[in-house]
Amino acid sequence: MVNKLLEVFRNSSLDDYAKLINESIVKREILILIGKCSVDYTGRGESRLTDGDRVLIIKSDGSVQIHRPEGYKPVNWQPQTSVIEARVVDNKLVLTAIRDKPREILNVVFNEIYLLIRGRLTDNGEFVMYLNESDIRDLIYVNPWLIEDGLHIIGKEKDLGVGAVDLIGVDNKGKAVLIEVKRITASREAALQLYKYVEKYAKLTGTQPRGILVAPSFTTQALDTLKRLNLEYRELDLKKLWLLKKRNMGGKCGLDQLL
């Protein structure tokens, strides 16, 4: 049974679908569109996704996600979209999402629409984070294999004069490793913070360390910055880390217990 706050549409004309989408955007509703589409992106780079069955989600804040039938991550997305518009062109429904800063354009062309759902949803639930940053840091300190095999942690909260890096270790080749931990999605600023530590450590010791940013997820800008600055990253599942803490009180355990 569909929630009374939601409307479901099937077998409508393309003109009607375009009207429904534009009305939904004006009302700041959530909208789900399922159909066969292609996607073109222009912005920091360019990409094209050829025809396939996809799920497009427009949330009430204007963010856009496009999902394939498999996988939990969107294949395309657009945060903080400035303009979203649907129109019919050459017997196809074209949805354009434009973000002003940075300038990014997402064009989604639907050759066929299977289903449209729109309406208002309310979520006042509290999100409780399983761990804080110090918990994550301490778990890595005791279980350095969470980052990589052969890593030895030799210190934590080391003050470098420009701030305190969360963890310092040595890899299996004897090279110093600086690790910075974030409990939420790591941003470009987090990558720059790690780079500041790496540069300061190199200046103090005369040796170039590796830098690894650890977080449950990363923004595209963070990943681009890490790559440009020759830094590394590790994505950790906070729920699995919480289970590790709960079951072993921070003690060592096998990797299979987290899978």
C-alpha cells in the first residue's frame, strides 16, 4: 500500500511526466523516476552513461542521484543543484540539473519511463554514530591491520607544531605513515589537513612519509585532492568497527569477524 502522501503515475504521456516533475521540483517534493535513460555529465570532467534501466531520485533539497539496478552507490549524482528542469525533446523526456558553484551540468534523457513517484516525506529521526574519532583512532592503534598488513603504529595524537596527527606508524618497508581519522564523510579540507601534517613531518625529519586519510566515505573533491597530493585513503565501515569494539573491547581479532 502506498503512503497517502505519495502519488504514483504509470503510462502517462511524456508531456504529463514533464509537468509532474516540474511541479514536484517547485513544491520541493521527493521524486523517484524509473525508466530507460542515458546520462551526460559536464563539469570538473566529462562522462557519458549509455542507455540502461535506472532509478533517478530527486530529494526535497534538490540533490539528484541516479542508481543502476545493482550496487549501493549512485553512478551519477549532483549535490546542491541550483536548477532542475524537465522538458520533452524529440519524443524523449530530458531532465537537466545544473549546479552553479562549481559549474556542473547533468543531462538525463529518458527514452522510456516505467514509473514516477512523488510526494512529501518526513524524517525527524535521530542518527546515532556508532563511534567517535577517538574510538576509531584507538581501534586502529590496536588493530593496525585495519589499514594494511605489516603496519606498526608507534604513536598517537602526535603534535607536529601545526596540529596533532591522529596516528604515526611504520609500514613493512620501514617508511613512516601518518594517519588522519574522520568519523564523517571526509572533505577536501580533511585532505589538505593531512597534507599539512605530511609536509611538516618531512620538514622536521628530512624524510617523506606516507599520508593516509581514514573515513567512512569521501567527497569527490576529497578524492581528487588526495590523488593530486599523492596521498592515500582507506574507507572503513563504522558499524563493523563498532562490532569489533563490542566483541573484543579493542583487542585483536580476525578479519573474517568483520565480514
